[in-house]
Amino acid sequence: MINADRALRIILGAVPPPGRETVDLRDASGRTAAEHIVADRDIPPFRNSSMDGYAVRHAELKGASPGRPVTLTVAGESSAGNPFTGRMGKGEAIRIMTGGKLPSGADAVVPVEKTNEKSPRAVTFDAPARKGDFVRLPGEDIPRGHRVIAKGELLTPYHAGILAATGHAKVRVSVRPRVGILATGDELVGPGRTPGEGKIRNSSSYALLGLVKEAGARARLLGIVRDRKKSIRKKIREGLAFDVLLMTGGVSVGAHDYVGEALRRAGVDIRFWRVNIRPGSPLLFGVADGTLVFGLPGNPVSTAVTFLQFVRPALGKMLGRNDLFPVRVRAFTDEPLRVKDGKKSYMRGIVREENGVLRVKTTGSQSSGVMTSLLRANCLILIPEGTVAVSGGSPVEIEFLNDPF
Amino acid sequence: MINADRALRIILGAVPPPGRETVDLRDASGRTAAEHIVADRDIPPFRNSSMDGYAVRHAELKGASPGRPVTLTVAGESSAGNPFTGRMGKGEAIRIMTGGKLPSGADAVVPVEKTNEKSPRAVTFDAPARKGDFVRLPGEDIPRGHRVIAKGELLTPYHAGILAATGHAKVRVSVRPRVGILATGDELVGPGRTPGEGKIRNSSSYALLGLVKEAGARARLLGIVRDRKKSIRKKIREGLAFDVLLMTGGVSVGAHDYVGEALRRAGVDIRFWRVNIRPGSPLLFGVADGTLVFGLPGNPVSTAVTFLQFVRPALGKMLGRNDLFPVRVRAFTDEPLRVKDGKKSYMRGIVREENGVLRVKTTGSQSSGVMTSLLRANCLILIPEGTVAVSGGSPVEIEFLNDPF
């Protein structure tokens, strides 16, 4: 029985480098940058106004006051996309819209609500302006040549906006791994069936389907296979056509005989079986000809926890992601926590904020049979290997299920 | 100029009730439950073992110790899906696998590692067992008839697992609103073009595309329309075929003449224009014949903030979601915050955890021209209307961009 860190090192060490492909910018959100992204020009590209108002020479408004207003001639207009192309002369102002290009000769903008528009041709100011007021400078946000997105970053909608602004109508991203999901077990029937005597419905496959997609990979359900050596071997061979094969069930002490042997006979090199964790200790991992094979415990809670802790980082590495793990933070536990036999434990928890402080409680029974604990949880509470008790009020390490950091 | 709360009330008041459709369980993650979901049977459905081991009558192991071991006859086996169908007799034990049905007559399980397997037919115990040890009871997790998912809940992968377990191969979900995204502005060119004099690339549409999808709706880009009344009117009519039309740009003081008039002439009843917020004050909202029309400021930061604060809750309500808003929590600001003119402000912030306490700083310049602020931010800092300064070290209200609660 190895520990969680060792298991993770073995898994990550077996991950092949990511493939790359080019996608349209419209499909970029949720993908992973496969190269550094550099701005092709300054953003903003030219001096422009951050307000609707008048472009002026600040020196000409020196000393302006309600008692001594300054009147300038309105010599033209500059709106977004329709710049004033001449040069602003002495004694002149240019009517300017938000985003409009600052005309040559101007060095400040006065917002329209601080002016007195005498006529279409004249505008009066009763306060001075400072050089640069309401003027956005070229490259102020992103200078040309600046790396705006690093290889390995997850592309969010905000990244898509930046990609558009910096001239990337197409983007190089990593190829999404294809994941096959295979449920094993004589006890399983599909969700549309009524289970007979001693049978239950296959639920883990359906949770995995969504978890795999959320992790940025493609998923396909391969169905349910009975505990017959020949059927399992056949299905495993089908599963080895995928980049990752996720099997659920068939790894507990009794069942392992079937699945372990079937995996070996299908050419899978089993790298480990059983990890010192709770829940999910019967986790199995093997490799065959470029396919990563995970044998996840069939119990839905164990399936989900081992997926989050071991499969998701592997998928992240297959995608070339920089961040493979959620940020771990501390929260104060409301209640004492007790762990049997000192295994590294992942308890389902509910974290909340109180006056700026994070506080956490468990979802209740930590039996891996309690599926509903995953609906109520918003975090996993991580209890290190060797710890058997944590007193109430102490800080514990947690991982949000939906990492906000 | 109305305030943010009033604007939101007007928007939410205009949302039509959600439509419903039935989808395959495979496509349920990310959708919204359109009805309460009830378990069709107990979960677990029968007494079963949470360990590999032996099913016993606990009374028969009373007083067992290393000096006085008790030996029972192994009368059969119960594995998941293959129950032992007879009744366990006196002096007998049944070999049982995790998930295996507890045979009639048994009332406890002893894990295999705590037994001494003498032969295939005999097993010895050197410690007593308690009634119910390692036995999961029917309905322990979910009793039959129990509501497992409420109408209006966002379906996560964990919900999909529960739906499978409780017999829902198909699910009633709300129909995803169709959202058209239209950029307006003479200054805009597509991301694949090199902008000419005074022009910039359309980036807001691409950010909105991903934000709309993340919010659970379908999005279509309707392109860029120039500031010509006729073209705008034509495109608006095209946009009114959608459930929601998101326009960007054309709502600032100068440009509003075009867009406002075009909207009115296309039959849009404009409910408000301009809200007392920063950034994004030129926000416009109207309704036409079942279509919600948002005029979002064209600046990418303002577009994103007004989307998150005003459009996303509307999409959530169109989906019939129970939770329309991210959870607001408190964090301590590292720095003093200053807000011009007391508008309700949404500052881009970076929140982190330190010893269980949430601390936040801004992303730096809060100019709405700084697009990159959205890449670095993980939260919005909310400054209430009327507040002009917050001192360093005080608690402020924040919303995570990726709500973990």
C-alpha cells in the first residue's frame, strides 16, 4: 500500500506530452493555451478619450474659473472609429466621444458635463485641466510584444476577449484527451432499469461523465460489463483505444482477481493497486501503450474523490495545464474530526465565511455509502496521513470543489 | 439615472417563465432541474456490506478473543450482484464482498483482515462484533420518496450520479435561453483584421460568448454593425428573434442617439438607460415582444461587469434557477479604496486566504480601459452607493468570479 503523494508521482510521471490543435476563437473558452500569446499591437492602439467631452490643450485652460471662463472654437469631432484627422489649432477644441482618438495637438479631455456648450461652434470651460486628464495612452493596458497569456493557462471568457483584442482569430490549444468510462460489476443495471434482487443502478459512470468534461477532456460511456473474465478483457481492449480508461468497480480485494488479471492479459502494466487513503483505498493505476488506466472504486463517493485527487491532475497534465491542483486554504473546523487508522482522508465539508473568516463543518456521516454528501459538500477537508483526531476550532486544510482562487 | 437595485428589479420583473424540455441523463450536467426529483427506491436498496469480509450473527462471536477464538462454517458467498439467497444457519458465516447483500440471519460484518481463514469452509474470529458493524441499511442515504433535487437547482456531475441511482434516465430541465450578441461601432473590426487609423478590434463579443455559455445559455455572434441608423435597425430586428439580445457599444451619451432611436423604431420599449454604477453606467435595458434587450457599454471591462451584475441574474431567472446571485462574503482590504462620486462600484480584486482569513487587494488601475484587470482578478469588490472611501484593513464585500459556495 503506497501513500497518496507517491501514487500521484507515479501517475503524473506516466502522462504523455499534450498534443496541439488550432481552434477558432469562438471555441477557445475552456481550452488550454498550447503556446504563449503575445500582443500584436499596443492596447489601446492610440491615445484616446475615456469620456465623452472635449479634447483640449491643457495650457489654454490655465487659470480658467467661473469668473474667468475660457472659450474655445469647436473645430471638429472625433468619435470611436471616426477620428479627427487634422491638427487641432490654437484656441480650438475638438468634440470627442469615449474611445475617440485624441487629435494631434490635444493633451487632455474635459468631460462634457464640466463644459458649457455655447453653440455648435463654441465651448466654454470654467476650470483648468491637467495634462493627460481622461486620456488613455497607447500600450497603457498591454504594450505590443507583451505576453498576455502563458502557455498552459486555462482560457476563460476574459482570455477570449484579450485574444480578440490582440489579433488572435485562431488559437493554438492542447488537444482534449479522450476518456472512456467503463463500469464493471454483476450488480449494476442502467439508470432506466428497475434493479432486481441484490442489484443497484450504475451511478458512478454518470457522475464521471460530467467530471471528465469539467476537467477539460472528452468523455464516452462504454457501458456496464459483468464480472466475467472474457467480457472484461474484451471491454478493456475497447477501452485501450482511448487516451484514458476509467474503470469503476472491480478493484476491491475480492473482485480484483478478475479485473487485475484481465488488465494484465490485455497488456496493461499495473503500476500500483491500493493507496493509503480514505475513501478510495482500492485505487488501481496502470499503463498500456499510451493509455492511462485507472481502476476507481465503484462506490460513488470513492469514485468522485479518487477522480478529483488522482485523475483530474493527470488530465490537467495531459492538457499541459500550469495549475494541476486546486488552491488549498485553511478553514476552522466547527467540530472535532476523527479518522480511523490514520489514512490520509478526504472528508466532505461545507465551508462558509463569517466576518471574513473561513469556517467548515462536515456533511455528516463520512461513510462512503452516503452519495448525497457530495451534493451538500462545497469542499474536501484534507486530513494528513497519520493524523487520527483534530480538535474542534482548529484550522484544517480544505480544497473547494469549485476552486475560486 | 436609477440605482443598481432598481435596475435589477426592472430587469428581473421582465423575465418570462422558463420553458421545459426533456434531456438524456448524459446531457444533464450544467442544466437546471425543471421539477423536483424524487427517489424511486431506497438508496441503498437493501442491507449490504461496506467491507470485504464475513457476514455473521454478532451474538455468536460474543466473548471471542485470541485465547478463545470462535470458528464458523463458511456456508456460501454474497458478492455485489450475486446475493446469497438462502438463510444463514446457526454456526455459519457467509463470505461477503463490499456492496454484497447481507444474507437473511446475519446482523454484522467482520472485515476479512480481522479474520483467520482456516480453509475455504471455515473461518475463525478472535474478537467480538457489534450488531450492525459494517452494515449499510436500506434508505440510509436516501429514503424512497425523498426529494433529492429541488426544482431550480443547477445539475452538477454529482447530481447526475444521484439521478442515475434514483432511476432518472431522462430529466426534465429548463430550456436554455438563446442569446444574440451584436457589437456596434464604426471603430470595430474583427479579431482577424488589422485595424486601420482610429480603429480597434471587437473583443467584447468574444468575452460575452463564453460568459453567456457559462451562465447556462446558448450564444450566437451576430457580428459588427456600423453606426448607421438603417444598418442598426436591420440588425436589431435580426436580434429580436432571440430570447435575449446583447448589444455592446452605442450607449454612451454621444452614440445613444443612434442606438436608442433604432431600438425604439424596432419596437423595443426602453425601460431604463443609465444606472448609478461604475464601471458601466450607460447600461440600457428594454423589452420587445418577449425579447430582453441589453445595451452594454462597449468597453470590455464595463461589458463584463454589467453582464455579471445584470445579465447573468436575468439568464438565471430565465432558467428558473433558485440562486440568481453569487454568495457575497467579506474580506479585509489590504489598501484604502477610493471611489469617485459615490457611485456603486465594482472593483476588480484579487482575494487570497491567510491563516483562515480572506484578504483582498485590487488588480491595480481601475480604469475601465484596463482589460487585463479581468485576467488577474478572481473577485469583484462591491462598494455600496454613497461610499467614497474605505480605509485599509477594513472588511469589504466581495463576490468571487467563480463562486465556490
